[in-house]
Amino acid sequence: MKLYLPESLLLSPLSFWLVDKAIKAARFAGLKPSMAVVPKGCLEGLAWYRLKSEMALHGMSCEEGTDVPVGASPFVAWAGETLLQLQLPPGLCDCHAHTQFAYCGRGIDLVDAATLSLSLGVACQCFTEHAFALYFGSDALKFKWQNDAEEVARVWADPRRSRMAAYREMLQSVKPLLGDRVRFGLEVDLLKDGQFCLHPEDYEGWDYLIGAVHEIADVDIKTISDAELEKKWLRDVEALLAQPIRILAHPFRYFPWYRRAVPRHLYKTVAKMLKQAGVAAEINHHKNAFEVEFFAECLSEGVQLSLGSDAHVTRQAGDLWAHLKTLEALGLDTAEKRAAHVLSFN
Ligand SMILES: [Zn+2]
Ligand SMILES: [Zn+2]
């Protein structure tokens, strides 16, 4: 099958990200194009090389053709005869994305990501950098700081708290450029003993905070039983929910990431905890499976859902197609129904 990329898309300043979105849109439509076709003579030199290079990343080839339809906007492409509409339905907020400050980032730029996402029709793009990435060094992804009170005290004694001040300064400098549809926060973990890994002066100044369990400080994953692990995980979720967070990020992700069975028997318990804390449950498809049953429990408890692309690369910003599929599976298939249950900042 061929992916037809019209001139209107290829000549857009966002073109290389839109090519990626077109491939994703085709896949969500259940189509698997293996070759891109561009209008003859549309791209030359470096631009033609770059497109072929982008296609190679997706395992696709690229050729010129005379049968590419004319696009009415930069946001349309075709997979075979199927029209791919790249813009999202109105009213969706992407409440979780990273920035160039993330160690786990793979080439994301805040301004580029915001520009892309907003142009796709996302109502609000929010950036929520890992607080630990702002406080600790480039080996922070090993999570040793969770058990290293001395290192935490050392960083927190510095008024700039390592890169926290620089992150705030960057946000201040881009806010006037990006406007109200872009929001800023932090994704915050726990230290050992359930302490929130956030300096007292860093609670303020954000649109909101999200909480996440990426690691559990006192767990040796090689030896712990499932039952014991579930207990400690639930304890940490409870500790996060006692903090002023607006969203619980990727709620059950810990288990599949450690190749443990997801404790589905805890779906109701966690949904009730979220309801009591007034915290939204995040639908996050960044390397995560669909957890429709959990979100169904959340809805039946009256818990709000939130959508997060968890973008670590610019091109992932506003990737909410999988989220829409989950919402559809939950019966939230219209803007009106979504507005009643999905967190929005607009
Ligand atoms: Zn996370
Ligand atoms: Zn994240």
C-alpha cells in the first residue's frame, strides 16, 4: 500500500513531524503503507534526502508520482484511497510531556513540541518534567537518589537546586511566546519512607503536579514476592495521593515494566483511592498496554481521566490517537461525553 503525501503537507514547516503523524494515522486506521509517494518535482536536494531518510526510519521507501491528490491543508494524507485526517478532534489536552531537560528524552524541544501539538488541534499542551531529572545528575535514571538522603540534602541546600532554577527560567522565557494553551508542571516521585521528592519551595509556581511510581525505594525486584510487591506499591500510591498532585501518571505501569502480572484485583481499590483524593487517572500509551478495565472502574467511581502522550521525542507531542481508542472503548466517543469525564485545562 502507498502513502500519498500531498504538496501542502510537504511544504509545511512542520512537514517532517507531519509525515510521522501520517504514518501513525495510517497504522491506527489498520493500514500498513510500505512506500510513500510525493508529487513529482515537489522536493529536491536536501529536502528529498531528508524525506527518504525519515521513511527509512519507518522501514519505508519513497518515490515520486503523478497521482498524488491535492491536499486542502497540511494536515491530510492518504493511505491508498483512505483519507487520513491528521488533526485531532477538538477539546483534548495532552497533560504529560517531557522537555530537553529529561535524561530519558530522545530529542525533544519544548517549543517545537508545543507548536506541533497545538497545530494538530490539541486544546492544551502541558509539559511535566521529572523533578528528579532537574535535581540529580545524569545517572538519576538509576534511582539511587531515592535512598541517598545525603545527596538529596546536598542538592536541596543549593538555592538553584541543580537544574530546577534553569527549568523555571526556561519556562518563564517561553511562556509569552507560547500563550495560554501551553501549561507547565512536574512529574514527581517518592523518596524512601514515602517522602515526596520535592523541595518545599518547589511546590509552588506550576499549573499542576503529577505523581508517579517509577521505582520503589525498598524493593529488591529480584527477590520480592508478588504479594509483598503489591503491598509496597499500594503504600507508595497512597503516599503520592496524600500530596497535592492533580494526576496519577501511568497508574499500573510499574508491573509490566518489571515483567510482573498487573494486579487487576486492585483496580477498584485504586479507583476508590483516586476518587477520595480527587486525583485524575492518566491514560498513557507511552510503551504501555491498554488498561480499559481499570479506566472503566475509574469512570464508575467518578474519577476523572487525563490524557498524556508522555512525549520524549518532539514528534510524539500530541500523539493521542491511542488514547482516543481507549476513550472510545469506554463509551466516551463524542466531544460532549469526553468533556464530562476527561481532564481539560481549557
Ligand atoms: Zn513517568
Ligand atoms: Zn513522563
